[in-house]
Amino acid sequence: MTAPSEDPADLDRNDPEGEIGMRALAYRNWGRWGGDDVLGTLNHIDGPARVAAAALVRTGRVISLAQRFDTSGPQKGWRRRTNPVHTMTDTGTDAERGSQGFPHGIGGADDVISMPLQCSTQWDGLGHIFDHGAAWNGRRAGDVVTSDGDRVTGIENAADVIVGRGVLLDVGRALRPGSGELEDGYAITAADLERTIAAQGTSSIVRRGDIVAVRTGQFSRTRRDGWGDYAGGPAPGLSLTTAGWLHRTEIAAIATDTWGFEVRPNEFDAPSFQPLHQVVIPNMGLTVGEMWNLDELALACAATSRYEFLLSAAPLPITGAVGSPINPVAIL
């Protein structure tokens, strides 16, 4: 079978189903790690890979790659996604007034947070997206995710997995050295990813089991200009045609600094919604991260010309969840 084109100009912009379908079939990993698999491409991370990643630590500097979790976040209510609501249930005022009922003058503070699991920096779990009613590894979507949650591939399965070699591909700076920011609607191609690797040098060569972070510069723009339509609006991102690159590199996971990982608007004139998600999550088994803050890391990598690091990005082990908030950290 001829491999699908990796040139966006070759996409039939009136046939999203056909373009998605050929890539889903070409890059499908169903059964690759057995019929009971719940990790998908995270299987590419193994013990030796983690040992090698740990050896990348030179200075011990730790950089958080998380956006903030607060009411000033990017969400605008799409599909009931709201920003976190943080509420204090015990305060210093209560302690001062002696209203907490504790003995010998001790007081304390407690709080609670309510938020969608994908309202800020997060992973998409394997139960997050389906393809024609099929979930990861060919299971029926309704057998996987029910009102009880994801009973098969819940995010808790990855709680002790996502630690390994991280690689930053600063596509924004490589392609737009003046601003460091790709314009909204720019479709990043496989050639763009390889061009970025060439520009950055050998430390950014992508290997099997890597966790790849792609910086577009869109988050940088929101810090200067405000959120605007960051949540669900136009954005730079990966082209549908990068599916082949994502498959053959055998990366474990990928994350971007944008709301939706792939280019928006999507690359079709006919109605479409997140076609690359439809290929890579239920068919390839790829774990996808979104809304990462890659700016400080990008500056640090550029200053040292080193784009590889130890990355820890464990999801919260929320039983049956199809996504999880995270605080990924790069250790340089």
C-alpha cells in the first residue's frame, strides 16, 4: 500500500473521512502490544531509556512546563470546560476568631478545587477520542468508557510510566527566528519538524520512546496579548500529514503549547473536527499533551544548545479518567 502523502497540498480538502481513514489504517497499532494493552505508544518507554534519560541531567535545574490552574485560565465554556474554581473551606480568619474548634490555639487552612480535567496543562488519555465507535486497540467505545468512567484504559494506568527523555522542538523559533511565533492556522509538516531538528542540532534528534514537546509560540502570544480565542480558536499546530512521522519515529508521547495539538482551523473545506486526534489516539495509541508552557524551557535550551532533558510528566491516578491535569517538569 502506498503511504499517505506528507504534503498538505495533496490533501483532498473535501474528503476528510477519506484522508483520515487512509491514515488510520496505515498507522494503526492495534494488537501491537497484545490484545489487553492499555498504554499504546507509552510502551516505547522502558527501563534502559529512563536510565539514559537520567544521565542527561547536568545542572539539576528544574523547569515546570505547566500553565497556571486558576480562574484566569483560557477556558470559555466549550463542552462545559471551565477554568478551575478554587474555594477555601478553612481560613486564617477562622483561626484568628477561634471558630474552628481546635484545642490549644492551633489553627489551619483547607481548600477545595473544582475543574474539568482538561482545563489547563494536561494529557489526553487513550479513552478520550474514538474512531467510528472504536476505542484504542479496536475495542468498542461503549465497552471502554461508560458512566463509570474509562474502565479499560483509564489514565491511572499511566501514573508510573511517563518519565523519560524529553526533546523540545522549538518550531516557532526555527521557522520564525524573528518573532519565535508561528501564526495562527499554520500547519506544521513533517518537513518542518525535521527542519527544526536540523537547525537545533544533534541533541534534538528524536528517538524511540521520546516524549516530544513542540513549541509553536502561540502561548507566548497569549501572555502578551491575552487569551483571545486560545481555547478552541485558530492556532498553529501539527498537520494531519504528520501522522506518518509520529508513527515511524516511535515516540511515546507528544505535547504542544496550544489548546488542541493540531492546526486550527483544520485542513478541510468540508466539515471536520480534530482529524489528527482521530488518527493518533484511538488508532495509533499515542498519548497527546496540550496547553504546555514551553517558554522558559525554550530559552534554557537555546542558551545551552541542548534540547534533550529528563522529563517527568505523570498524570494524576484518577480512576477511570480520560485525561489528567499535570505539572510536567524538565530536569536539565
